[in-house]
Amino acid sequence: MKQQRFIRLPEVKRLTGLSRSTIYSLVGNGTFPRQLSIGGGRAIGWLESEIQGWIGERIAQRRQSDASGPARE
């Protein structure tokens, strides 16, 4: 089993290229993985595997739309 790893917001932003406000907006819309409490207090993080999965879904959607797009001459 692959080891799970928590990542914090700066790394999520770096991996996705999204801003903090966009990440939280997508979380609110249910279209981005939700953050988890990682210990006491206010510390939060995301599972790296969920962020990588979200990125993979975006890539697959693009490839699918490229494949179904108009034929090129």
C-alpha cells in the first residue's frame, strides 16, 4: 500500500497552479478535494493522493475533449 502524505496549502497551490481563493471556492462547490484537520488546533492539509487524482482527472477531461473535438485538416 502506498504511504499517504498530507500536504499543506502552499504545496497544493504549487501543484495545481490555483490561488488560495480558487481552491476554497472549488472545495465549496464540491469540485475539489476537501481539506482535513491534521492534529489539534487549526492545522489543515490535503491528502496528496487526492490532489494528484484531481489533477489526473483534469488531464483526462482535456484529452477526452481534444479527442472529441472537430477534425483537423
